[in-house]
Amino acid sequence: MSTLTLKGPYWVTVRQYRRTLWLVAGGVLLSLVSMVWLRYWDGQTVGTNQDNGHAVLRVAMDWAATAMMVLPLLVGAFVAGPMVARELESGTYKLALTQSVSPARWLGSKLLTAGAVIVPATLALIGVYRLGWGSVAGTWSFLWYAPDTYVSTGPVLVGQVLLALGLGALIGQLIRRTVTAMALTGLVTGLALLLVGQLRWSLMPVLTGTGPLNVGNLFPGVPASSWQGGYGLLTASGDHLPAEACWNRTKEWDVCPADLNVVGQYWEYHPSSHYWPIQLIETGIYLALAALALYAAFRVLRARHP
Amino acid sequence: MVEYRIDRRSGVATYLQIVQQTKQALRMGLLEPGDRLPTAREVVESTAINPNTVLKAYRELEREGLVEARRGLGTFVRATLGTGPADSPLRGELTDWARRARAAGLDREDVSALFTSVLKEHFEGDDA
Amino acid sequence: MTRDGIALEADLLGKTYGGRSRGWALRGCGFALPAGRVCALVGPNGAGKSTLLALAAGLLRPTEGTIQAPPREHLAYVAQDKPLHPRLSVADTLRMGRELNPGRWDETAAQRVMADELDPHTLVRDLSGGQRTRVALALALGKRAELLLLDEPMADLDPLARHQLMGLLMADAAEHGTTVVLSSHILTELEGACDHLLLLHGGKIRLDGAVDDLLAAHTLLRGPVADLAPHTVVESRTTGRQLTALIRHEGPIEGPWDTQEPSLEDLLLAHLRTTPEGVPA
């Protein structure tokens, strides 16, 4: 974190937020050391009756995943509040904008500095998480598609923090009050992530499996690790009917009235091989939204400051 | 080198104070031909007055032929003013006159008023 | 861009915060400040001085009209509240000046303002008001600007520091021909240092010109009550049979009056007492 080679507004930004930078670096390092230690402990006690190491690792991984979900909100709040709104609220922008640096360079250098710290830090945290994930992957609550695990293990989190950065830059300028801007950015970022998250499993066509009626819920041909979507009854013409369509009439799951023309059942799923394509598409959406937010942020800046 | 003291409450224009103080220094022999006057920068840094005021005073002194500006070097004293006050015969005569005025019963204020009115009569129109 | 020889120029300049119906902070302002002048921007609190300076500094957009000032690189601005980053040290703050003004930063000029008065390791948040002013002025002078815009620069300073810093400002103006605009609601702070005057009252410009010209154009007279035409009466007061008036004279003054050139303070007070509030600030 040497400030020796930095120039101009980058030096100023780094100097201004040096405490936060040390905090981020310290946080990443601490998480790495803890994870290495947990994996070591886990490895020492594996297979014994006192596998406390593994239990502790699972708890830690659970907490870590939750923390990773909150990470974009923290980033957004920090950019919106301390980095942008506070300068506008306290009046230090008057100092910055009357030096030989244009407003766009001023905001740009702040955001670039933030990005240059946040992206590697996020990647490092994902790496740390994956380090622990190796031991718990695929077990209950650590399936690849569990929302927190899904976010904590892939590039989608990088997209999320960058979207938060863009939203922070925009909202910080519009609100100009540190605390309010932080809260609002947290809220808006949370909503945006929730909305895109809702679309997640529609980003790629699901695979559909079919089979006879009498197999119950054990869908043959669907890998156990798959994300399971909708399922129901299949008619001779290929139409999908709700799973309970027969039961409603006959009060039996496997017996269907002839007029429904049911020939079997279907089930939709994403195999674990869809993990990467979906991660990448979703990341792309976040990046596009982030670009939009940043464009708006610079438009607002230009409108406010000649 | 002279140092100017500006009295903002004196009612005398600032540039005139500089002119008068320079002349005073010339009379007292504190400044001699060839001496450099302080630069405008030096004057305003110590007095916090407007630089143009100093330049105006220096122009006035130059107009009177007391100093000359040499481009890039500064403003230099060209001439001296009057004679040393202590050994002037005029001073002797004035001393003599003041003694007689006192003997005639005039007090300080009477003498001062009389002196001022004569000054005014003889130097009418000569500013500074 | 400004015209040759003009450092700052406004034409029909108006500014309102949050909608025209909410009142004008500044309206219909026009002036041209020649380069190299030290201009006092005076007026009561709320007259629009800070708004005018922020417009000149490019921090605000005019609501109407125009203001032409040198570009950001060539002007320095010190806001009234002397904003500085509280968690940077004094040394870091000056380093910031160098980093943000590459190629034009003058460390000597900045250090002259600091005058070894402050420990460079002190954090800005631990400085007194006067010390903050010193750092803010060091940043402004270190920038080697053509136009210095200083909003109430002397308000927090003790008399000694005020004299010293005013001296430095004047020295900078003398050496580099810097145009300086200083705002204040206390005239005595600026008298003697300024050779140009902008009097702002109720968002409008009431007086604008070189101090010497303004003083020479006005006369303070005392005498019997009589018609003062063709002169413009700025302010007049009658006590019994005696008239005291400040006029802007048109031609020579003939009459039984005792005349006198007004002081800058006479002039300002007379204009402030008699100009209507015009626009609420």
C-alpha cells in the first residue's frame, strides 16, 4: 500500500482513505489465515469421532457466506457515504474542484481507486471461500446453487460489488448526506441484487427430463447435485400440467383420468455444469447495470459542476 | 534602506505617507543618492497595503526628480533634499524668531497657528 | 475565456437556489474587473458575496447571465468555511496541492504562508480556525493562480496573522500581478489593501470601480439647506438649518458648502444605508 508511486488525485484518494485500505487488506489477510487454520484443523481431525474441526469449519463457512452476501452493500454504502456524499456535505468538494483537476477526473480517480481495491479484495475473498468450500462442497447447505454459496464462490460477486460502486457514486451525489446516502445505497443495492437474483435460474434454458408416472420424486437421469425447478405432468400432446392435476380428481398420484391424456411426468433442472454459464451471464448483467449507474453518476456530476 | 510605517487613521492618503516618509529620510540623511528604495513587494509585505499605492508614491517621487526607476533593478535615490537641519542658518533664524515670539508673550498654540498661516500663505498650492 | 486585461467579468448574472420563485441570491449583476487589481467585495451578510465567488470559481452554474473567469487551473478559491480534509496532516494537505496542480505548484509560496507556524504532522482536524485559514491560503497561493478568490479570508485570524497574511497576499499581487478578490463584511479589514471595490447589497451591485475613482467622484458636503441639483444625492441629512450630504457630483460644486472627499467608509455606509433591499437574499 505504498503511496510513493501514486500521482495526482490517486495519491489524494489513497491518502484520504488509507485507514480503510489497511482495514481491507487486514480483513482479507485475516480471513485467509483463519481459513488456512480451519482447513488444517479440519484435516487433523478428519475421520475421528471428535471432528470438531469440521464442525467449526462448517459454522465458519456459513457465516462467511452470509458476510459475502452483505459485502456489496458495504461497498455501496462506503462509496456513497464517506467517498462521495461526505465531500459534498462537508464542502471539501469545493477544495477538490478548484484545483487543476476536472470534476470527472476527481470522481473518476476516486472510483478507479475504489475499484482497484475492491475487485482484487473480492477475488481474494472468493479464493479464501473456495479454499474452505473444498471441504464442505456438495453437502447440505453448501450445494452449488444455495444462494449464499452461489454468490460467494464465483465472479458474480465481483459484478455485484461493481454495481454497488456505481450505485454508490450516483446516490452519493444525489443525496449529499453521508448517513442517508449510505442507508439508501444499501437499500437500493440490496433490492437490485434481489431482483437480478430472482432471474438467476431463467438466465439459461433449463434441461427437462421426462419419465413414467410411477417413479415418485426420484427423477431418473437427473444428477443429484442439480438445481431442481418446476415439475408436473406431461400429456400426450406435450403440454405440461400441474403435478397435482390427477390427484385433485382421483385422490391418487399415479392414477390419472383418461381425459387428461397424461403419459408421464416432466421435471426441469439445471445441472451443476450450468454453474459457470449462469455465473458469467449474471455477472454480465451486473456489469451492464454498473456501467449504466456510472454513466448516470457522471451525467449528474456534469450537470452539477461545470 | 527605509522602512515605512502606515498610519491608517491619520487621514493622510497612504501614498502621501510613503512620499512624506521618503522625503523625511532624505532630509535626515537616512537615504543618499544611489541608495535603493525597497521594492513594492518588500513594502507591501511589511505594510499590507496595495502594491499600486507604493507604485503611485514612487511615481510621485520620480516626478519630483528625487528618485529614478531602473528597469529590472529597482528604484534608486537621485537627489538629496534640503540641507542637514541641525547646521542650517535658516534654523538659526527660526530659533531666534521663536525666542522673540515667546518673549512677546505668545504661547505654543499662538506660535503654531501663526507659523501655519505663514506657511499656507507662501506655499499655497504646493502639495506635499 | 476572459477578455484581454479583464480578470473577471459578469453580465446580467443571476443565481437562485432551488427555483426562481424562491428568490434570487444574485440578480442582474454586471461588472468587469481589470487584471492586476485587488478588489474588495463588500456588503452586509447575505448580500450574495459567497454566491458570486462560488460562481466565479466555477462551483455553481449561473441561473441566468454569464460569468467569465480564468479556467480552473488558473484560479484559486478559498471558501468561507475553509474546507480541508480533517484527517490529512498539514504536510499531506500541502502535498495534495502539489499533486492536484502538477507543473504549477510553488512550494516556496506555500511555505511562506505557513511561516513555520505549524507542525506539519498536525492533523487538520486539530487546527484552530486561524490555523486552518493559514493552510487554506497556503494551498491557494501555492497554486500560482492568476485570480485569487478569497471568501472572508481574514475572519478567523488574529490581528498579527491578519497583517502578515494580508502582506503576503499583497506581495504576491506585487510580484506576479495576481488579481485578488477578497470578500468581507468588515471594510476596515480591506481598506488600504484594495484598489478596486464591488459593493453588493441585496443581490445587486451598488458600487463598482477603482477606489480612487469612486472617492474622487463623490463629495461630502456640509452647509445650508439648498437644492443640490444637478448632483446625484446618495444620502442627505438635515439637522436644523444644516445639511450634510454625500453626493456623486456632476461638474464643479458651486455653493456655500464646506466640501470634503469622503473616506471609503463614508461612501460605503452611505450607499448601504440608502439602497433598498431590492431582492431578498
